[in-house]
Amino acid sequence: MSRQPIVVANWKMNKLPSEAEGYIQEVAPKLAKYPNVDTVLAGQDVLLNAMVSAAKGTSVCIGAENVYWEDRGAYTGETSPAALADFGIQVVIIGHSERRNYFRETDEMVNLKTLAALRNGLMPIIAIDEAVQLESENDHAHWIVNQVVESLKGVAIADLGRVMLAYEPTAAIGSGQAMGPEIAQKSLRIIRQTVADMFGQPAADQMRILYGGSVKPTNAYELLAQPDIDGVLVGDAALDAMTFIELVSLADQAKRSLQKEA
């Protein structure tokens, strides 16, 4: 099944509103060359107003980097999924390894946030991390399967088409060294098979699964050319507008290559 490739920039706690506007104004016209690649720019909450305004009338999708699991209430400092949706946000990253490691987010919290995003019409990108030193291949597979199962608990099959998963081995994040493409493919295959076991093969074939962790132009093509890697979640490399465009171009090339091989 052909799945539309996607390149997601996670700016993390970087950029000022003026910088975000300039970035979008620079990349938006160039993205017209790549109609078969979806693009998401995810920024911190204080940037979202500038980002949504700058992206109006373009193909750029704006995402948030986090969300809370209640729509309203006395939760000072948190961000309501209902407010994000009302504001025009379409995508939200949930369970990034930095959220899990620095802010002690659990699989249960990730699941609650996923369900909250879906009920408010947001598309969650659920990060599946690998935060521990695993002693064996069986431990590795068990860790991945468990996170997928716990993250997708209670998700209706009708909503599954709006969910994306992103595998991000913690050791690769910020290290400058991405996981090898064949090894990454094997991990994403485990994720897709787990989705198939939970929801059926057609649903698994439909779901887009991303790789994240030190993605850059020198390794993006080989990663995106793997059959189960439908996109990339990019941190530092995506802070530069021209590098982001280069990554989108590589995603387009990899997709065309896969279609020729099919």
C-alpha cells in the first residue's frame, strides 16, 4: 500500500516568533515542488500564533510539541487539546523521549494524551522511544511492542488513520549518529506488525510510521528508502530552512524509488 511520505520538524525550545515567520515564508514557496510529501513544523506554544498566521494558504501543516489530556480545568501551565484544535493546530507530538526522560511521562500519560488529541480532531504523532540499555534482541522487541500496545489502548479503529507512530532510539537523538537503515527498518517492522496484531493488517498497512534520531541529509535517503519508514521526525537539522527543504526533496526521491521497485 502506498503511504504518503512525511517530514516533520520538531523545533523543540528553539526559535523566536519572528524567526518562525521568516522560516515559513522561506520554505513555503519551495514546498510547492513536492506535492507528494507532507510537511509538518512543530513549535513551542509561544510560537504557534506566528506559525499558524505565516502558514495560512500554504501546504505547511503546523503542529504542537505537547498537549495535556484534559480539555479544560485547573492545570496551570498545561495546554488544552481543545484550545489547540480551536486555534487551527492539526498535529501534536506526544511522548517524545525528552518528555519521557526529563518530565517523567509514562506510557499511561502518553495514552491519555493520545485519546484527548483524537477526540479533539488532532492528529497525534506518538513517539516510541528506547530509553534503556537492552540486553538482548528479545528485550528490544518486547520494549517496542509494549510501548505500542500501551500507547494505542482504547483507540478506535476508525481513528487509527489519523495516528502516526515515530520510532526514536534515545541513543541516536542529538548524537549525530542515526541508527543504521536496516536496523531501523527492522524496528519499524516490529511496530507495524504490532499494529497489525492489534487492529488488523489493513489498518497497519495504512498507518504511517516515522523514524527519528539524528536525521540529516547524509542519511535521510537511505532511511526513507526502507519499506516501513514512511517519514522522518527531525530535530536539529530541521532548524535550518534550506536543510528542511533538502530533506523533503530526499523524501520525494526515496518515495519515487520505492514506487519503481514495487
